[in-house]
Amino acid sequence: MSGTSTGGTSTGGVSTGDTSTGGVSTVKPATTTSVTPTTSAATSAGPTAPDRAVGGGLGWWFSDAGEMALRNLKHLARTPDLLMYALIQPVMFILLFRYVLGGAIDVPGGDYGQFLLPGIFVQMVLFGSVAGTAVGVADDMSKGIMDRFRSMPVSRSAVLAGRTFSELARTLVAVVVMVVVGVLVGFRFDGDPMPMAGAFLLLFAFGYAFSWLAALIGMAVSGPEAAQAGGTAWLFPFTFISSVFVPVSSMPGWLQAYADHSPITVVVDTLRAWLSGNDAGSAAWQSVAWTAGIAAICAPLAVARYRNKST
């Protein structure tokens, strides 16, 4: 019988091929293909993204820090009242102590304006660097912005360095304003160009070192309000128990033991000497040692705390 055929065609029965001529044809089973799911390259890095500085090198670190600093400066430009208050405060201190209290304070040389300005420079740079950095870091922490940075492949240290770099820019503006007001009230820059340049470099470096301490405070407190209080309350005794406003020799003996060796005193005495054309003596190297020591201790501690919060 010819009921079944083998091969591709049949003559009368059931065919099992591609075509048939006279029976019932069966369709060849369709070939199935498996689809392997792909993962998008833009997958989120998650809450513990790796620190890009580990493999990115120094160039990536400066790029990250620069972006963070630019972001903070843009925020400052959108809130000009913050900059205005930062500029009004040193002007008020200069005018009040120069014309209200200056006549009642005896200082070496008899010119209280010449004595006062270097101390005001240091005090206001500290207030600006510490308050601005502490409040800024605490504000970013409370709003969850730091959490976003942690989920990005950004150097942990660059996040904090960008904050401290942006505070340097605000400090520069404040110092320019203080210099202009100081000249108007009678302060004279009698030093040589190189020592005076060194005095301002020391001033900026000292403020920058304390901004790392402020970053540490900003991450330790509960919010920007606490940072405002905790970041500045200790600065008042810290700056007043020094040679900023009065000679240390006018203080009680037990207080002089601290004031003579306070980092504020040695930095202020160095600025007074270099801006007036005098020799700073041992105060110069003590100022450099204090500045380097504060930065060397506070910067690693601040970065370590931020990294610990990232885990």
C-alpha cells in the first residue's frame, strides 16, 4: 500500500515533510529562540558605590572636588543674604571695637586700630569658615544630599574637600572687605610684600584647617540649627582668650598660661608682625605647626566619619 511516504512528499496518505499532494499536511514545528535579559549599563550604583579615587587617580579627585565646590558656590549665589551677613559681621566688629571700645584699651604702641585689625582678620575668618562649613554639611546631611553622593562613584574625601574649597572663596571675599574697611579706619600695611603675602597665606591656611574641624562637627550634630549653635559657641571664648582684642599681659596670670600658647594668639601675633614690618620670632613657626597639625588631625577624621556613614 502507498498510505505512508517517507521524505519530503507523499502520494496519498499522510505526509511528514514540507509539502504534500493529497492528504493532510502537518506544519513543521516552529523553532523557538531564548532571549537572554540584558542589564542596563546605567544601573544605580546603590547606597555603597565604590570610591572613585581608588582607581581614578588624582585627576579624578580634583575633578570631583571641583564639581562639589562649584555646586556649593552656586548655592551661595542663589542665597546672597548668606554672603551679606558674612560681610556685615566683620565690618560691625571693626567699627565697634575701633570707635566704641578702642579708646578704653591700652595697647603697645598706643594705636588700637593697628593692634586690632590682624586679630579681627583671624577671628572673622574662623567664624566664617567654621560656621559656613558646619551648617552646610549638617544641612546636606539632614536633606539626604549626602546619601545621594554616597550612591555615586565620587571620592568620599572630595565631597568634603569641595565644601572646604568653597568656603575659601567666601573667606577671600570677606578678607577683601575687611582690608578695605581697615584702611578706611586707619590701618597701615607697613610690611614688605613677601612677609605680607605670607601673612595672608597663613590666614587662609589657618581658616581652611578649621573648616575640616567644622566638617566633623557638621556630621556629628543632628541638623543645621545644632550646627549653628555647636559650631560657633566655642569660638567666642576661643578667640577672646587670646591676643585678638587685648594684650595677653593684661589678663590674670592663670589665664595667661593658656592665652600665651593659644593657636589664635600665635597666629594673630604673626600677622601683626608681618603686616607691620616686624619680626614674628617663634610665633611664626608655632603658627605653621598649629595650622598643619589641626588639618592633619581633623581632615582624616572627617573623611573617616563620612566613609563610616557610607557603609
